[in-house]
Amino acid sequence: MIKVDLSGAKPFFTTAGPDFAHARLAHETLSGGTGLGADFTGWGSLPQRIKEKELDRIVAAAEKIRGRSEALVVIGIGGSYLGARGAIELLHPHPGKGDPKIFFVGNGLSADALSDTIAQLGDMEFDVNVISKSGTTLEPAAAFRIFRELLHRKYGAHADEHIFATTDAARGVLKSLAVANGWESFVVPDDVGGRFSVLSAVGLLPMAVAGIDVRRVIDAAIAELTGLDLRSPENPAWQYAAARQHLYGKNFDIEILGCYEPSFRFMGEWWKQLFGESEGKDGKGIFPASVEYTADLHSMGQFIQAGPRNLMETIVRFKKSRTSFPFPFDEQNADGLNYLVGKDMSEISDTAAEAVKEAHVSGGVPNIVIEVPERNEEGFAALVCFFEVACAISGYMSGVNPFDQPGVEAYKKNMFRMLGKPGAV
């Protein structure tokens, strides 16, 4: 289970400390379904429902794709791709022999990016997984039209056999197209918002195609959510939510998420959407940003150490490394690094993390550490469930609806009007 270390934040707490009583009320609001956006809290029971209803079909579809294709093109934006990409880059960053390459498109409007992906596909055998609740969001809809045309050029009358749709259970443009064309389809649950959907077919199908054991992911998620239902200040989700809200009340209004594993980059992107879209409303919210340590210590380190003192820092650390890499001896020792001989690279990295924590805390940056047992399926599932529960509790503590996103529609209205979409004003 996830552990939270608040020792680096305590110097910035008031005597009373984080408001765990408020965290309890927020948790009860969440579990009781009595708060704003309660219709979108189905993610709490999602892993169990997926295991009972869709998991076997997801695994079977992934095996079909893995057996015939060299690549899977995943078309989606926001919550329809960030979780899957975060999982794949964290757990399976380099395809092994027999693993299809996973390409992510439909998350922007760059002609160059589309052209580059098509060039990389070349003559590969490929399938498409299009992910959209409605089927009308411009970025994925435009990409789907382009890749559907490529499928028809390549496979002719068999093109529809290579399309897998993850969409609404009963309505919407994409659902209608799936039914009309006989595409195998999976469900985006009605009671789960996009940023909370990674443990549905939205994330699980691409993950399974990449070679991730999604059965392990789901079993671990079920266990983690059970543990996170603890009604006590010992609950790590309470600790994290209450601590960040306490610090926000002391004008720490920017949160930097960091990790010492480069493969964590897109988990940071997923986390930014989760917290940014859930809490940034009604003039409130902690601004979420992410960094990659130690690399960004040599670019952003100066600002974090000595810039404006409105930053708090949350660090994800994996307790156990996947590999052992002892530091080598050099007889000449021209670089003066022989003092590191006898240490493993993971030990050196851990020491660097402790040094950074000490420096940043002394420089006025509160530090929260999220400890994950291992960088594997169980660790990924635990991290997702922990952040989802903590985000919901934190959102309710701040007095907002953590499950809507009215602000994202503003740019769309302007864009459709400027592009001349019929009926747009």
C-alpha cells in the first residue's frame, strides 16, 4: 500500500496541523454519494465491475491485436490517453520481442506530428483503438478520420476488423458508427469521468496490448481501494489531501510533482489533468506542475530552491528498483568518483533524493513523499487509486465539485466558431 511521509512538510504546518476532521467529512461525502458530482463517482467500484463484466473481453481483444499486428494506434485526448500512456511508459517503456508498438494520436492538431506517426508506421500491420465518449471531440475525431482512411487503403473490405471503439454504452456518434460498421467496442462508463477512467477499457486495452498484465492491475486496484476506505488519519489519502489543503491555506498554491524515474513523465501528465481539472474552478485550486529529477535540478532547480515561496513539492519514490547496477571501479580515478565504488546506482539516487529534500525544505519548500513499493503492475494500480481518492477528498475539502470541468468548453466554442462549424456561435 502507498505510504505518505509528511516529515518534510511539518516545519510549515501550524500547531493544529492538517485538518483530518475535515478530511473525514470529505471522505464520508464521497463514499455516501452526497456531494457535488456524485453521479461521477463510479470509479470507486470500477475495478470490481471491470473484473466481472469486461476484463475477459479486453484481454481477448488485446491478444488478438498482439497476435496479428506490429502496432496499435490509440486515438484519444486527455483522460482518453494520458493514463494508458503513463502506465505503458512507466511499466513497459521499451517494447520487447513480439510486443506491438503503441502510437498515441488525436491529442493535438499538429500536421507534422500526424505525418511523423504515419511515417513511423510505414508498412506495419496495425490496428486502431479510438477512444471517445461522444465521437465529436475535434482532435480525436479528425485523427480517426485520417487513420480510418489509412486502414481502408491497407485492408480494403477487412478494414473494419482492425477498429476497436471505446465509447458510450448506448449513444453518441462513435457508438452509432461502431454498431453500423460492426467494430468491436468497449464501454466508457457513464458514472466515470475521463480523468478517472484509466482502470476501464480506456486504459486497460492499450496497456494489455503493450504487454502489461492488466489482471494484476485490476486485482491490485481492488485491494488498494479497500485499504483506502480506512476512516482514520492513518489513511494515506487523508494525509496527502489534508496536508496539501493545509499548505494551500498558507499560500502554497503551486504543487510540483517530481520523481527520480524518467519513465514517470507521463504519469506526471496524468496527475496534472487529474488534479488540475478536478480542483481548478470557482477561482480556487492548487496549480499542478511536474518535473523530472535529477535532470530538472539542473534547469528548474534554481527556481525551486530560491524562487517565490509559494511552491510545495510532492515526490513519488519507488522503494525497490527493478535492477541492480553497482558503480564501477576505475584504476586511474581521473574523475575522482571511486568513492562511490561499493554503492549501487539506486542507492546513489536515493541519497540524491534525501539531499534534495533537505535542501528544498531548508529553502522554504514543503516536501511530501509518496512511497510506492515497486515499479510494477501493483505499484501502478496503487498509485492510481491513491491519487484518485486523495483528489476527490481534496476537492471536497476545498468546496468544489471535483468531477465536472465546465471551463474546458470555452475554447471549444471559440474554435468551432472560427473554423466555421455549422451552428457554432
